[in-house]
Amino acid sequence: MVYDCSPNAEWHAKHRLPHHPTLEQRMQWHMEHARRCPCPAQDEDLLEHLKKRYLGTHQDFWIVYNTNDHRILGLWAADCAEHLLPFFEERYPDDPRPREAIRTLRAWAQTGEFHMKAIRSAALAAHASAKGVKRDEPAAGFAAHAAGQAVSTAHVPTHALGTVVYSIKLVAALHPLDVKAAVTQERTWQLQRLPEHLRPWVETWIVKMYQMLPKPLRMRLG
């Protein structure tokens, strides 16, 4: 998909930096601009300051990426969640909520129109589906949770990584005797579909998100 990189004229008109802005004003403007506008606005002099302030936080996506990158990340999260969806739908074919969450995410990624109520409702509905799964069908639950995490990417980019965490839990549940190989295969599938320019950010966060996995699973993954 090709996105328009034209400046968001309305946003720029309402958010002009003052003459001789402070460093704090410049950093705040940069972060908000990245969220609202697809045009490039990288200030090399500001980069190190932004890293010191935001690197490692849930806002660090906006240091180097913009709203178009956010939408691309959302499509990738949708692909990752949809790849898992059969494990839910084969068991619960009459429950459309996880698939609807993915549709909601794709609609946002395609149009750029963000409606918090719609995103939140779709995420909560998918997670509710997961909670209704039978205890002896963990893969179905993880697939539904992945959809709930994926759609939340529209709100906060790091939710995309929650989709990856649930994918790891899912394949580990399905392949308890060969967890590491199964996880490697799934992660390879995901990486092949991730645009190259987003890989450094995603891979850095995946390392952090691994800490959310149960300790026995982390040990088996080495």
C-alpha cells in the first residue's frame, strides 16, 4: 500500500513552533508531529535528545517513525494475528469478534481515521472471546488475545508486540516437545512480512517483551 506523504496542512497551521523555541518545545513538537503527520521532519540535532528522553518508553516509536509507519505496523500486526485466527475459528466458528477486531485494525490502517471508541470496543470484544475459551483449548484463547492486542496497535504502537507474545504462547502450547523450533518458525514467518525499515524497532522491543513470557517458557527458548 502506498501512503500519501503530503504534510497535514491543518495540523501544521495549528501547531507552529514559536520563534527561538526551547529544546523542550522542539521535542514535544517533534513527537506530536510524528503522530499526526506523514511528512518527514527529522531534525538530526534533536535526535540524541529525543533518544535520551524517550528511548525504551512506549513513546519511542515516534523518535524516527511517523503516522504512515504506524499504519504499516498496524497492517503487519493484522497479518500476524490473522495467521493465528484459524486456531480460534475452527473451535468457535460462530464467534466473529476476533476477526472483527482485525477488520477494524485494517480499516484504520487503510484510511488513517482513528476512533478510540471503535478500537477499544473491538479490542475488549476480542479479549472477551479469549476469556470464554475452554481451559483445554489454550491455542484458541491465545489467538483471540492476539487479535485484541493487534487492533490496539492503532492506539499505541507497542501493542503490536503483544500480538507476537501471544503467537509465541500459542505455538508453544501446540508444540510442547519442540518449543524453540516452533517459535523460531513462527517468528521467521512474521519477520519475512515486516517491512525492513521497521525491523530494528520491532526486534528491540521483542527482546523486552520476552520478559512477559512465563519463566519456564523463557528457559525453554534459551
